[in-house]
Amino acid sequence: MDPAVLPATTDLPSRPWWLRALDVVIGVTAVLLISAVLFGGLRVRFEDVRVTAESSWKLAAVLALLLLARRAVCRGPSWLAVVVARGRRVRRDRGWRVVLPWLVTTRVTVLYATYLGVVVIGYPEGGPPFRVAADEFGNLLARWDAGWYLGIAESGYNYWGNARAQTNVAFFPAYPLTVRTTAALLGARWGSPGDQADPFAAFTERRHVRLLHAGWLVSVLAFGGGLVYLFRLARDLTESEEAAGAAVALLATYPFGFFYGAVYTEALFLLCATAGFYHFRRRQWGWAAIAGLVAGLSRPNGCLLSVPLGLLALDAWRRDGYRWRTLAAALPVAACAGLGMLAFTWWLHAHTGEWFVWLEAHGAWGRQFSGIHLLFAQRWRDLQSIGLAGYTAVHAIEILNMAATFLVLGVSWPIARRYGWAWAAFLLVTVLPPLFMGGFLSMGRVTSTLFPVFIYLGARLQRRALPQVLLVSFALQVALAVMHFTWRQVY
């Protein structure tokens, strides 16, 4: 189905851009007012810029003035009527109605199972490498790379001139900045306690816990948005709501999908990638550009989203009879993901004096080019040395990473034939670079965001063994989540 001819459904008349912008400002002010009433308001610093919004009565006065100004210049529906209409539209949206049950049940189940794993199974000998809270639930989300994101969200980037040592410049800024802002809205405070009777350790612990809870909230909400976009894309491509629902279920229960309930960047990238494809296909260039830019700022391979979007631009150019105006509009939008990466690279250079220091820093995590032949030669030697039973015991997690990698590579050609090369290119540019640079390290996590795989599998499995696949898949997700959150290596 051509997305350009799909009807737009709305309960509202079209509004000029300036009125939409004013409505956004009013909405932001309302959120700040709610934050001030419930959590004491926003107080946060971004480098040398300090942002505060703590006075409830001042925010209420500003909100009232904005609403009066809007009423004076617009005789159409009020801001509240617009919000209510948007709420009705979301409630009626088929995507949200399909996504919400899967989102709630899988995320809550995984969260409870991981907490149960911590208190019943416990940690390996020696306990967790670090803690941010005394109780286990407050400390639950502080696992593995979440510590790096927590550090960036709390204190920003630190680089001591040695990219061979593990450093937080390897992590991109979009997710920790979003977490920092969300935590500030939830009442997180930096600096010193306002009350001298408040111990500094307790003050710091509250900030850490708020940051972790904000990270979980950002991940879950972004995952929900990504699933909705996945449903819409799958429905457009397959012309079947049943297949679209199957795609949502398969991604929600994917064995490595537990990262969508962790303080990791996967959910934000999934949202940006699916939104980028969705709006690009509809030639909604503004939204597609924003999605691409944030994708490029969210993770190292986010810039590669420009490749499939560029192929979609060429396809749109062909469909329009090779009109250069189409290409002139589409290609700059496709380039936004790469521009996001370049913006972060430039910022790091301004602060460290080194270009692409984030790329060099990834070598400290074992991602260095070694050649695909050496990768498989080593696995073959291991198999000969310890046998199949020994290999499955020693490399149990790597086998799952292998399976995820081969699944993606195996469906790339059918996806290219059925949906187009742009969709297959997204898989290949995401999987092949880390495969060559680090072998099967973290490949399950890498593949969890490759939504075209789930669209294809949803179309193929919707009338076959879907329930059985979902059951096995989610059982593996819970098991891997328990391992991850009890500090067992799942990468």
C-alpha cells in the first residue's frame, strides 16, 4: 500500500504552524507545573546553562497568560479541547490498542522476574561490582552499561586522554540527556542538600535512584512508541493487521528484548528508527529529520540509518519519474542520522582535541577488526578441542548471539525481495560492522532493534506456530533478563 495515499484521520481542523508551536509551549508549561506541584519542580544544569522551574504559582501564572493569549488569537478549539481530541485519537488508535497489552505484560513480568532473581538466586561470588542504593529494588536497574549512562546523566562526559581505557565518551548523548531531563522533572537534585539535616549520602542515593527510575521510564515509553510505529509499518507493508500484531508480539517477546526494560539506549534507537522509516515513507520530512538526527545521537551505529533512508529516497525519486525536486527534499533528510553522529564527534573534538575519539574508545570493549575468517577459525578450533557438549556449555550465550546473527542474515534476502533493498540494507549495515569488529559479542542486543526482521516473521508466522514461538521466545527473554540483572554475562 502506498503510504502517500493513506487518509489522515483527525478530529481537529488543520492548524497553522505557529498555533501548533504555541500549543507545544503550553503543553511544556503544563508539564513543568505538574512537576513543580508533585516533585518540587525542575532544577538542572546542562554544562554552563542552568534551567529552573520550581515556583508553582509563577508557572500557573505563565500558563494562564499563555491560555488567554491563545484564546485571543484563535477562535477555534481551545487547547484543552485539542488535548482531549488527541487523547481520544490515541485511545481509538489500533496500534496502541494492540501494543499496550504486550508492553505492560512483558515489561512488568520481566521487571518482577529480575527482582525475584536477585533476591532468590542472588549475585555471583563477590556481590555486585557497584551499588547506588542500599535496597535491592532501588539498586535493581544499576547493571552493566547502565552505570555508564547513569554517570553521563549525572555528571556528563569525562575523558583523560587515553582512549585505550574504558571511558564514557564511547556512549552517545541522546539517551543520558533524556534521562537527566526526565529525572529532573521527577525531582532529582544536584549539588548539596537543601536541608543541613539531610545526609549527603542519602541525598546522592535519592538522585541515583531517580535517575535509574527515569531511565526505565524513558526506555519503556520509547519502546511503546517504537512498537506502535512497528505496527503501522507492518500494517502498511503486509496490508494485514493480524501480521502487524504478530510483529509486535514477536519483538516484545524477543529473547534479547529485555534490554527494552533496562537503562540502555535500545528503546530510544528503536523508536527513532521506526519513526524515521514511517515518516520518511509518508514524506513527512520534518518528523523524519528529527527521528534521524536523534538516532544519530543515540548510539554509534545510529548514523548508519542514513543508508536505508537514502535508498528510500532513491526509490521515491524513481516513483516520481526521477524528479530532482523529490531527491533534493529527501536526501538531506536521509543524511540527518549521519549529521547527528558528526555533531557529537565535533562536540567531543571541541572538548578533547581528538576526532572520532568515541570510535577509538570502543576498542577498550574488544571491538577491533580481526577478520571474519579468524572468527570462524577460532570457533572451529574450540569445537574440535572441547567437543559439541563442551562448546555448548562454555559458549552458551555466544550460541544465542550466533543464532540471532544468522537469523538476521538469513532473512535479509527474503526481506529485500519482498519489501525492498532499503529494509534489507538496514539489517546488513547494522549487523556486519560489529560482526567484523567484535565477532558475536553483544550481537543479540544489536539484533533486537532490527524491526524489519519482525515484520517479515510476523507475516510468515501469523497462521502457523506463532503461539509456540512466542512462548519459547519469552521464556528465553525472562531467563536472560534474570542472568543480566544478577550480574551474569549476557553478551
